[in-house]
Amino acid sequence: MAHTVYLHVGTPKSGTTYVQAVLAANKQRLRDEARLLYPGRNWSDQVRATRDMIGANPHGDHDESTEGAWQRMADEIAAWDGAAVVSMEWLGSAGRKQVPQIVESLRPAQVEVIVTARDLARTIPAAWQEFVQNWNPWEWDEFLTAISAENPKATPPGRVFWVQQDLGRLLAVWRDVLPVDRLHVVTVPPRGAPAGELWKRFASVLGLDPYRFDATGGGSNESLGLESTELFLRLNRASRLNNMTWDVYRESLKSTLAKRGLSRRRPSETAIALPERLHGWVRACAADQVEAVRSSGVDVVGDLADLEPKLESSGAEPGTATDAAVLDAAVEGLVFLADNRAKEIQRLRAANAQLRQQLSGQRRRPAAKKSAQKKTAQKKSTQGTPPQGARQPAGGSTGGWRNRLRRLGGRGPDTREGGRR
């Protein structure tokens, strides 16, 4: 039975994808050497479990695999003799009714919560372009107006953003159920920090020696640049007008075009910059976040100074990209989609050929067996059996009566009464 369960609950855009990639890459070593379970066949199982627990279904898609997924994960953890870590940032959106249910479902294990936090100057642009990739139609100005409003949670963009990013709310919800010494805030290092620094901080909460595990990660949720994000805003409008389903959008546009294709353009694209008119507001919000963490009494790993915004003048605001620049992103995206489709067709053809070969082999085996059986039966029938009344030679051989038949001219003995024809 697991003695401790660490819940990494976000926040989104705070290095969660990197941490999850490191945990996945070291899954077996963590299990064998540290007795630390990273549950599920893969991270998608933790996504399904979280959706099941908190009812996260923003696009109304039904996935039967989410039903009972949290309990299945809880059962796997309960059967483990050691500690376990779950990393899914949607858990940070859990409310006051759901948090006690989460903790109760994992008893008698001790639950500890890890919150990774990043400064708002980097979080706001990163969150907006991620919302755009998730089929939201919010323009940049609309998004900024909503999150900076006096009552931001009265608007869909403001409500979604601050439910995810309000550190004071997040810590208060979990502090109602858990003692503060089981709550940990890990600050995301600033730009220019040594590679792997976030993993070192995260691993220290888990009680791990970070140097024993591969921290290259192999994955990160790269943000899009300005031009690609503006392209996606246009794709969002067009896809909705053409009644595209979320499943098609998620697979073709978000997962393939954005995450695997256009994200590679980021180094050559324009960075998204916050407008100067909001710099004072961002600093004030950041100060509130820092004070909320400090006054909560939770364990802080890193430096709260990491949460102070570094407002840069470089970059540009969305809405300023030229049509030509957006067209360049679209052309490169089309080339990537075409190449990806060709590779997928090639992969499917190879898989189809392999299946055909396997099926052909399975068909040949019964046919060969049937043919062999037929030949055996024919061989036995040509050998024949001794005619009635013929004396069987000693040893049971049929060779003797065959020779006698030859001497008689191939005619067997007359079995009629009298023994003659």
C-alpha cells in the first residue's frame, strides 16, 4: 500500500510538460530504484483520471475510457508498496467540493501537493496562445481586457485564466484539507537558469537525488510565436464555420499542426509582448501572488523573487503581424501537414502489408495441414486391405497376398460356394 502520494497540480504553463516528460522517461528507474510509482500505462491515463474526478470536459466530447478512470488509478496506487506521483495540471482547477474527495480517495496514503508557479509576465502570453490552440476564439485585446477587469471571473477568459493561475485561491482550497507542511510551491527558474534546474527543485520535494535520473525530458509544450498564433485564430474561425468537430481539430490542427509543426518556428517568429499600459497591473498582480504564497506558510522550493515579472520591451502585440508573415506560417504549416500525411500513409501501408502477410501465413497453415491429411488418406486407400477370406501373412504384412494375386493373374479367389467360377 502506497504510503505517500504526491499530486502535482499545476499551474498550467509552468513547466508541467517538461516535468511530466522527465517522469515518463524515468518511469521504470523511479519504480525500481526509488520505489516511486508514476501510475498509468502512460500520461494519458492520468489525464483521463483527472477528467473523471473533476468533470473536465470543455468541448463536450464523450470518452467512455474516462468513466471510472480515477478509481482505477487510485486502485493502482493503493496496490503499490512505496510512494506515487501524479502530475496533471487540471487538478489545480479542483474546487472546494472536489479536493476533499480527491484526498479521501487516496487514503490511507499521505497526500502532498506540489504547485509549480511561473511569473505572470511569461505566463499571460503563453496561456493566451495555449487557449487559442484549444479552439478558443478570444482575440488578444479581448483576453487582456477580461483577465484585467475588476471582476475577471465574470467573463469566460478571465474565469478560466484565474481559476488556473490564482495561487492564493489554489493554496487556500488545498490548505482547507491538508496541513501546510504538505503543500509545496516550486518556482520556475528565470530565463538563463541552468538546464534541469526545475527538475532539481521538483525532485527535492520527492526526496530524490536529481542527478540519478535523465533530466533532458525529451518533451516540452512549446508556445507558438506571434505569426503562428494569429494563423490559428483564423483557423479557429474557419473551422467553426465549417462545422469541424473537436476530435478532428484536436488531432489535425492542435496536436499535429501546432504542437509538432508550427512550434518549431518559434525561434524565428516574433515574441508576444504585453502592452506597456498593463505593466503596472502585472506587477501588482505578481506582488499579490508572492504575498499569498508567503503568508500561506507553505514550503517554498526556489525563490519567490522568481515570480516577480521581467517585463521586456522586445516583441510585439498580436494584431500587428502582416498578412505576408501569417502566409509564410501557413505555407510552412501546409508543407508540414503534407509531409506528415505522406509519412502516415507510408506507415499504414507498411502495417497493412505486414497484416496481409500474417493473414496469408495463417491461411496457408490450415491449407497445408488439410493437404497433408488428404495425401495420407490417399496413400492408405491405395495400399488397400486383404480381400475377405485371404490368409494374412505372418507379421501382418499385405505384401504376401498381393504377390499371390499377381500369380493368379490379378484375380482374387472365388468366394462363391464350391470355390470355383
